Amino acid sequence: MTTIRHNGVRRQRTADRRKKGSESDAHDFTAVVSGIRGEVRFKAPLRDFTSFRIGGPADVLVVPADVDDLCSLVRQARTAKVPIFVLGGTNLLVRDRGIRGVVVSLSKLSAIQDEPHGVVYAEGGIGMPTLMRHAISRSLAGLEWAAGIPGTVAGCVVMNAGTRLGEMRDAVKAVRMVDPLGHIVDCPASAIQFSYRRARLPRGIVVGVWLQLKSASRERIQTVVKEYLRYRKDTQPLTLPNAGCVFKNPEHEVSGRLIEAAGLKGARIGDAQVSEKHANFIVNLGRARASDVIALIKKVGRTVEEQAGITLELELKIVGQP
């Protein structure tokens, strides 16, 4: 441990170094966001942007005005060697110390465009409920599986989000991305390897997707959606902040059943609790911290492995400063 001299010289030098580093960081971030037309917030608490209502601050949160604005941000961040993280799906836990660098919200990328033959182009920041309502209003089927999923289009592509009714890859025709150089590139579905809750995409940021939907009776689509929303309401803790299913289902098994069989329904650490309604959900009872959730995840995984001999794999994505 460094000794602090009584005359304060060593303390002052340390403070000067910290101040210099802080000023350098601020200068770097200022250069990164220079000319950005969208919203820019420094030290923004990310709990306000996650379905868990948990998460420490971002050094800088940027909401680009459009895709061109995002391209500029990516180029400037590359030049300054500042990392970028994109908020998207709801299946996300941000650690308590937050995320270093630039965090991007695509919420202003919200255009929907109808194309011939049942194709719909949706920008990445659109919420799936909004997109699904648009499809229903056009009597287009193919997104009923997304009923009740609150995530964004981009997040659902990256995670290959899905339910027992289907998944994102069933409808994807092509994906538009901003690559690490800040260029717009289009990637056909045939070039993307989709698997269970994962899509192997080129490096970059998903900013839009072309979806191939099918004409169908509006009444029939609405009936399927209503029935599935009712099922979700009856079986999932929709009234409490959560991030969806925590664990992937093992082959020939169901994680929720394994967790319930281990006697963990209602298990709690701090304000993080294994849902009493669905054991594969962890809910925030009000003031849960990411550390509480992570400790509870470890407890659940350890207990299930001890009792059932099965190692559960996370579906939840944990990000941020350890």
C-alpha cells in the first residue's frame, strides 16, 4: 500500500493523475459523440433501459437519430478506440458497476415499411409488440409466436428469440447491419446460422430486418395472439420486472421443471426471487441488485446439478463491469 505523506504531496500527485485520467476519458467521449444528432447522456443509469430494472451506469448513453447517425458514431468510436455496446433484447442483466464505453439504444430506429409479397422491413429499435400490431393490421401472419415478448426487433434477431409457437428465424429474409467500419451491409438469412436462442451474425450492429410474412385471416391471427397472451399471463410473472427465461432448456428436459423439482420456487437473495409462478424466471421484487441475481443464478445452477445431475446453461446474457 502506498504511504501518504503528511505534507500532502503524494496525495496531490495521485489526485492530479486521477484528474488527468478523468479529463482524458471525457475528451475521448466528447470526440466520439461529436456531431451526433441524437440523444447523448453521460453516466446514464441503465436500470431505466432494462426490463429487469437493474443496472449500473453507462459512461455514455447514445440514442442515434437514425442509421446514418449510428454510422458516424461507430466510425468515431473506432478512431478513439472506445468500445460500443448495444442495448436490445430483454434477456439481459447489466452488472451493478455498469458498462464502460458507449452504450447505444436504437429506440429512434422505429420505421416500418411494407414491401410487395408480404415482406415487411422493420428497423431494429422497434418493439416486437408494435411490429406485431402492424402485421395484424395488414392481415399478415408469422409473428404470432412473439405475443407478449417486449424486446426490440434487433434484440430478437441477435437472440433468435422464440416461444413454443416459433422463433425469429422462421420469418427472417435478410438483416441490415452497420459493420465495425461504420458501413451499412445487408446479410441474407442464408448466410446466418440460427440455433436455439442464438444467431451467428457478422460483426456489427443490427439496424433492421426484412421479414417474410404470409397473408391470413386477421381474425384468426388475433385469436392465436389472444390465446397465447392468456397462456403467458397464466404461467409467467408478467407483473414484476424480469428478463424472461434465465436458463436454456436442456435436451429432452425443461429448466423450469428441474428448478421447481429442486424446491427452489420462491428462493430469494436480497430482492431477487425465483418466481413463484414460473421457476425459470427470476423477478425483481423492488430493489434487487445484479449481484443478488447472479448469486441466485449460481445457487439455482448448483442445486439443480447436485440433485438432477444436469448442468443448466444460461439463456440470460450478463454484461458490464464485474
